[in-house]
Amino acid sequence: MDLNRSAEAAGAGAALGAGAVPPVAELVGLSMAWGDRLVLDQVDLTLHPGERLAVVGPSGAGKSTILRILAGLQLPSSGELRIHGVPQTYLRLDQRQPPDVRLVFQNPALLASLTVCENVGFLLYRHGQLRDREVRERVSRCLEAVGLYGVEDLLPGELSGGMQKRVSFARALIEDPSQPAGQVPLLLFDEPTAGLDPVACTRIEDLIVRTGDVAGGSSVVVSHVMSTILRSAQRVALLYDGRLQWLGSVSHFEHTDNPYVAQFRSGSLSGPMQPAEL
């Protein structure tokens, strides 16, 4: 592991006022196994309030597994996950008061039979604590934040692919009134720019940063796209073989000679990261 990892982590914690409030998310000795296959092996990782973290690495490194565990969609085999300082021991659907975690999928994942307003305001309609007019006003503000106007009553099928993507970001902006006041949401982005052209990538990368700023949340972005890593994150964690091989700032990520990072940056076939034998 890079010798600067501890210094980077300590520096990030000091800069973000670690200790004043609990971290948004903490993975402590976290492991995940599927039968005899160890997908995550003793991973320690902390996400601070307001921080943007990119989790990178080759396919099969365990990145999506970390997202699913953070989202409460699966439980680790061992170790601990804490969200806002609270240990997470149940799946999200089994929790009476699940933490405010919002997952933005690679595809928009909109409900085709619901209008844009109903998709974006789904949480608010579900809790039923607000009047329809207030829900609609909140939805409109979120849509405007991602550059969409007057689409509230349209169905997803009436929108372009890019507009549907922005609707999914607007959905992540909605404030959940059931959550404790002052508790920042955890935003999870799963390969948000995969398969997009460079201009579309830039638009989505700007949205990732804007979504975090508007929602006042912390974000974890899983991506293979270098521009997305550099533009949308403040720190980078590189996974390989289920282990955290490097952790540091984006600027350090661009220049470190750590062999894992150097191979990932260059896309070289030579280096410590090799495909599993068939």
C-alpha cells in the first residue's frame, strides 16, 4: 500500500473537521465472501461529511460490492459498516428508519408508468407528510437544478436518454423529511458515465458535483472513466483483489508512482493487476 495513504487520510480528516461530527460512512475490517471467493478482504475506508470519493479498480475488484453494502442491499460477511456512526446490521428493507442513502444507477432506472414528478418525488409521496402542491414545488426545484423545465407531467418514455439521466439525478436531490435534521445524505453513483461520449461525460460529471452541493451530501462514485475520477472526486480509493491498494487525493492520484495506480492510469498490461486465469 502507498506510504502516503495514512498521511492523506489523516489530512482529509483534519481538513473536514473529523471528530466534530461522525463520518458519513465507515468501513471497518469489512470483508465479503461468496462461497470460497473473497470479494472484499479487510477493507478500511472512511467518508467524511461533504466529501466526494471515487472508488476505482479493474472489473471484479469489489467496487460494486462496496456500493451495494453502503446502500444496504447486502450485508458483509465480517467487519462493520457504520452510517453516521450507527452500525448497520440489517438490510435496508428490514430497517424501520433506514439512513438517507441515495443510489444513482448506471441507467436512469425510472418507473415507466409514473410521471417525471412522481418519479422524482417518489419518497415524498410515499411518506405522505407533505401536500401535493408542496411536493410538486420541491420536485420542480430539483428538476431546475439539473437543467430541466416543464417536464413534470411527462412520462420517462417521452424524454431523451440524456434527459432521463438528469431526472435520475434530480431524484437524488429530493430532501427526505423523515430523516433527522442536519444529517447529510450519502449519494452513490454506479458507473454514471460509462459508454458516454466526452461531452456527455462532462455534463454528467458537472451534475455529480452539483448534486452533492445542492443536496449537501457526501458521495461515492464508482467509475473506470479517468475524466470522471478527476472531475467529480476529491479522494480516490483503488481496489484490487478485494483489498484497498491505494488511497489518496485526486492530485496525488495523478502523479503517484504506486504501481497499481500507475497501471490503472496508463491502461498498461504490465503491472501488478492481472486478469484472473480462465
